[in-house]
Amino acid sequence: MYYGLGPDEHTRISKCESVKDIWDALQVAHEGTSQVKQSRIELLMRKYELFEMGDKETVMEIYICFTHSTNELKSLGKSLTTEELVRKIVRFLPHTWDAKVTVIQEAKDMNKITAYWQSSNL
């Protein structure tokens, strides 16, 4: 296990006596304690809830930021369903997209939209 780690990680674990100690040290170093992890999740969820598109941002720019935020949540163990993500994106699109948003919202089967979204990686 020692050989697969970089110099920073090796320094962190050099005094660990068991694989469990190594794991715990690396987990705290990269994720923080469970309290820190929960605080990060709460902060990211707040950011997710307040997420909106600025006037000068393109749809692709905002999508990249949105994906980055949701990936951070997922890496901390907080997953959102594809349907929740699609609904959130639909809510923050600019007014120029209103016609498309209406079509999406009136779609009878949201699963088809989410399946398309997953396959196309918008």
C-alpha cells in the first residue's frame, strides 16, 4: 500500500501501524472528519438550492458549474436523482428558453427525458 501513495500521503501515514490506521488517516486527510463532511454536504446543498443562471452565462457554462457541484455532492455520498437534476436545470434556464421548458414540463413521461439526459451527457 505504501508504494501506491505520493510523498504527501506517505508522510501522513508513515507512523501508522495497520492498514485500518492508514485508511483512517487518508480518509480524514482527503474528506475530513464526519462532521466536516456533513458540513460540506450542507454547504453544497445550499449552493445547489440557490443555483441559478446569470444573465451573461451560456447554458454550457452553467451546466459545467452545475455538474461540478453535483459531482462534489456525489463524491461525499449525497446523490440526487436524475429527475431532480433535470427539474433543477429546467428551473434555472433563462426566459428565452421558456417554450422549450414548457415542452419539457408538459412531457408525460419524465423518465424518457432523464434517460435522454443520461445518454447524451448534456
